[in-house]
Amino acid sequence: MVDAADFDDTASELVDGYLAFLRGRGPEPDLGALSADQRRRITEQIAIVSALADRAPALPPLEQDPVAIRLGLVTGSSLPADGANPVEAVLRQLELRFDGQVALDFAPSWQHWQSAQMSALAQCSALGNTVAVFGAPDGLPAGEPAGVAFFLRYYPDVSAVCLTSPDAQDAVLLTAADVNASVDPARGWLEPGVHAPAAPLEVVLGRYFEARLPRWERVVGLGELIELGDVSADATAVATGTLAQARRARPRLPHRRAAVASLKSLEPADLAGLMVDVQAGRLSGDALLSRLSALSEAIAS
């Protein structure tokens, strides 16, 4: 039987062991040494781990992994074997990678915009983030941020401009912040474009949209978590422990001492009931605010 004082450490080891088991790195943990209550609590934690573990999107094959390409571990997969346009191939792959969340437009409203160093190619859009992709046939020009800044002022609905080489292996993404001079505490004024490193086109655009698209897989298991069962006992234990810790505080300031003293009238069961109602979906919005307000007033009185 596991002693109550050692239960937290044991629980952490069992959860880590179960995660390793899910990933094929060890046997399934044995819960036989636990009491019935401890086994129930561990089972609930394991259910959470099982619901949320490894929810991230599957990794691409090594030859298509943008990190491996960037590190030079494999040759650039952006170059299509059939001789098709490399930039278009990368954009199509980007569309597939984000499962249609990124929309491509090869005839955007600004397609007639031309300059001596930039030629319009396509537009990528997702959730209000729009990237104008331009080709830079002679390589990425050092003075081009000024031209990009003018373009972004003329088309305020465009969030960023991506300049790419014809083979899609050398690209730079510039936002409005990147095309203006910036101040560094140590180096002083910096020229536009200093903070925009070059990388393969699939890395540059992939990194941009990864940072802006929601990670839906993080909430895929929400239904499973809600259906774990009655959490009254755990909620009461958490509320009791938290209140006990707060009441042990010995603040020096009068208003803080008054706040700690007011906690003596707060019952753990009230907090536990609040948590259970929220978890079960019975309490939210204005009703939740009203309940919290009433609880605060009861403590203050």
C-alpha cells in the first residue's frame, strides 16, 4: 500500500510510466499496490494522458521535413521531379499540409503589381492573414524592404510579403514591422529587414501560418475529459488544500491580513460545488459571474 505522503511522487512516476507505455517504451504500469481511492485517482489521470498524448500532427517524411531540409540533411523536396514550377509546387504542398486552411490564389487583386526586382506569383490566406508571394529572379535584393513597405501601404489588407528565389530554396518573409527601421538596446538603429532570416519557401511560409492558425488538436479530447465522471471528491480535496495553504499565510500589510481572515468563512464545499458545476457545463457566462459575486459578498460580510 502506498503511503499518502508518498502518493504524489508515486502518481507522477505512474503517469510518466503510462506515457512511456503509450509510446512503446516500456510495460504498462502496475496499479496493484494502490488503495481503491488512489487507484481511482490515478485512473482518471491516466485517462487524461491517454486522451491528450501525442495529439500533434504526424511528422512528414524525412525527405519532406522542412527542418531537415533547412539543416541540409536532405536535398530540397520543394523541387518537383516532373519539372513543374518549384514555387507553385511548394504552395500546393502548403495547402495540403494545412488541410485546406490556407487558401491559394494565383490571380490576386494585386497581380499586376510589378517592380524591377519583384514579380507577382500568388497569394496565401488564412484567418485574415494574407501573404503576397513575389518572385525575386536575381536573388533576394538587399534594398527591397523599401519596395515592400510601399506595397504594404498601398494594399493594407495584405499582412506580409514573401520574396522567393525561382527554385523556392531561398525566401524571406517581411511584415510591416520588418520593412521599417527598428531600435535595438545594444546596437541602436537597425536597417529594415535585419530580423527576417532567409530560409526555404516551405519553411518560411509554414512557420508563419503555424504561428497563426489555431491548434484544434489540443481540444480534440475535450469531450473525453468532460466525460471522466464525478470529480466532486477531487474538487473538494483541491479546494481544501488550497484554502488551508492560503489561511496559513501571515502577511504584514493590514489589507492582506483582512483578506486572509475573511477566508475563514469560506467553506471548501462551496468552492468544490462551483468547480463541479462548471466542469459539468451547468454553470457559465453571466450565471457563473453571479455565483462568484455572491460568493465574494458572503466572504466579505
